[in-house]
Amino acid sequence: MAKPETTLAIVMRRSDFRESSRIVTLLTRRHGMRGFLAKGAHRSTSPFLGAIDLLHIVEARVSVREGRGLQNLYAAKLLIGNRPFRHDRKRRLLAYRLAESLRIAMPEGRADPHLFDLFQGGLQLLARADETRLGTILCGMGLKILDHLGLLPSLKTCPATGHALPGRGQVGFDPAQGGFVAAELVRRRVPAELPALAERLRGLAGRELGLADIAAHSQGPLHALVQELLTHHLDYEPRIQLPAGLFSEASLAEEKSQPRIRP
């Protein structure tokens, strides 16, 4: 049996197991995404009481043995709770949307401390930031995930030609060619300000991202393009719908009017 150890973890999923126990999916900093058996979780004397709710950040006492499906969870100490998400539907949906991306980016059993830290920081930003910046935070987190995975080329030059993208007018967009490209290469055109905004968000530290100001009319289109890149590279369609009113109606209408060419 593997020796018990302590690791930082985020509760991603849970389900009942028999009468008194639960199966808990934890994103751990040390071992990645794993399924754990929390024996006796429903008992009044359980060491898990109040700690294994969704999106709780906990200090988990676990044992992990490679090659074994379900691991053991012995105790969990709550560090940061999910209260901001329980009482705010918009923040909760965005946290679930971010968690969905992380589950795809981190297959079960693959440890990635940087992505763990990114997710933990993203949750705290979504919990605390001003409501007007929530869409910008979600967009920035998507860019940072792609960047860490090596799936986001330079946002200043066309990946096909190597030439600098213009700062005005329009550029092309095609996920199969790397994202933002020279306008003459594809039929789909987007405002040239969007790759510059994406480059700015990619370079911001966590606290700076929570304070970033982006024009309301640009937030929706930029997020839609980032999500297309995530969908293309990670091969998934998001199941969690964005909350109504996250982006301005004008920005969404502008993005929907653009011709979308898929590979």
C-alpha cells in the first residue's frame, strides 16, 4: 500500500458510494486528476464533513498507487470554500466552465503543478473580482491554458508567413492555421485589435488579470475566438453555457455576424 501523504487539491466531482461513503474526483497538485474513495464520508464523525463540496480548495491526506483506479482519501481540511459560487449563479457557471477546460487539459493521472496553480488562481479571481471583469478573466484563463500547453503561437506575427500582424483594420482567423493570420490567407476576418488584446491578457499576472479593462464591445468576440482555439486544440465542445449578460449584446451580435469557416 502507498504511504499516505498530504497534497493541495480542488474538489471537481463527487458521488455517493454505497450507504456511508463517497467517490470524490480531486485535482491534486502532486498527482493530477484522480478518483478517491472517501470511506465513511456520510457519518457524523467523518473527517470529510464540510470539506468535499464542489470547488472547495482543500489540504487532502491521500495515498496514490500508480496503476490503481480508485485511490484512498483519508481526510480533507478545508482551506478556501466555494461560498462565492454558491450564492452567485454567474460566478458559479464561469467556475464550472473553467473547470471543464481544466478537466480536458489535464487527463486523469497527469500531474501539472503549473496548471493546478493557474486553476486555483482563476477560481479566486472569479470569486473576488468585480462583476464587469469576469468575462475578461475567463478569456485570459483560456489564453493562459493554451499558452502553457504550447498551443498558442505568437499573437504579434502571422504563424504562416512570419510577418507582423497589422495594428489596424482586419486580420484573418483560422484555428487550423494557428489562430490569427494574415487577412489574405483566409476568408474569415476579425478586427486587428483582437490579437493585440489577446497578447496583453496572456502576459498579465493573476492579480493584474483581475484588474484588466477591455472595451465591452471587444470582450465577447475575443472570448468566442479563444473558445474556438480551445475547442480545436483540445477537441471538445463546452457543455456549460455562459451566463446571460456576461458580454454586451452588441459584442455578441458583432461576433455572430462574422462568417465562420471551419476546417
